[in-house]
Amino acid sequence: MNYSIDSLARGTRIIAGFEAEYRRVLLGRLISQAEDQGFGEIELPSIENADLYTDKAGSEVLGQMYMFESKSGKALCLRPEGTATIQAIARKHWKRYRDVKVWYFTRCYRYERPQAGRYREFWQFGVEWVNPTDPGGALASVSGLAKRMVSDECLRWGLEYTCNGQAKRGLAYYTDATSFEVSVPALGAQSQVAGGGPYAEGVGFAIVTGK
């Protein structure tokens, strides 16, 4: 029996029963594929400095951010996605290192109108390759990993997927037209399930595992 229900706060939900079991199994498969390619875990905070995103996000993301002031007056936000945080870590801590490869599974928040299959609190599984020795090779490897992850799940459910290798992403830090998106048309309006591309510090993608 599936016990998952909408929670008391609009746009969030409680995950239990079959859906919780499926998510745990799915996460295990994603982690296994990422770690087989040399990626290791990093855990990210949910609260970030707002300027991480206000300087880089497109108008769609900016209009959906949860922003507030700390008691000291500093502008903070609930993280809308993970890559900008990885970029900041890379600039501050990983400048001297090459080929830093990390994965994360994290909650993200965007204030948008709740609808079927989409929530204000959702989960992303992300993969980031920072300071790659071979940027082109890293992009090919990362985009290939994203497609394999989606393909494996589509095969299990008998679904088809498509990949757009020249997607226009909603965050301004992507550096060229080789950004990509992976979609599952059978999901309708919520068909985009993965997206990523190259940025100044590296290359990465995220899969939305719970919209």
C-alpha cells in the first residue's frame, strides 16, 4: 500500500509505503552508477547565501526562490538546485585540485504553483566533475552517464526518452550551447527529468527524483 500523502504545508508531501521503498531502490542504483565512474558523495546544506543564485539564475528560477533575511540582516535562500553551491565550493576550496568528482542527493525548493507531479520541495540527484583535465571528455562522460541513468529506469517501466544536446538552461552559469536535457515524453508537462552542461568550474547534471 502507498501511504504517501500531501503534507500540511502546500506544495510538500510525506513519502511512505511503496513510493518510499522505490525511491530507496532508485537512489541505490543511481549511487552505484555514479560511484562506478569514480564519483564520491558530498552533502550540501539547504540554506545558502542568496547571492549564489541572484547573480546567476534566470528569471524563472529567481521568481521561484524562497528568500529571507537572517537575524543579522544577511540575505539567505533555500537552495533551488545544487550546481551553484558546487561552483562556490570549487572556487573557495578546490582551485589546486584537478578532476574532483562528486555526487549529491539533496532537497531543493522552488515556490511555484503545485500541480500534478510537481512540488515546491523536491529532490535532486546531482553529479559534478570539477576542474576536469579533459573538459570535452568530461562532458561526454557526464552526459552519457545521465542518459544511461534515465535509460535504465525507462527500460524498467517500458518508457521512451529523448535527449536534447543543445538545450537552453534556466541558469546563467552554463557556458555554451552544449548544455543538455533528457526528457520522458510519456510524463507530459513534467517530462524533463535530467539536465546539465559545462560551466566555468566544470561540468555536471542533475536528475529530479521527486518533483
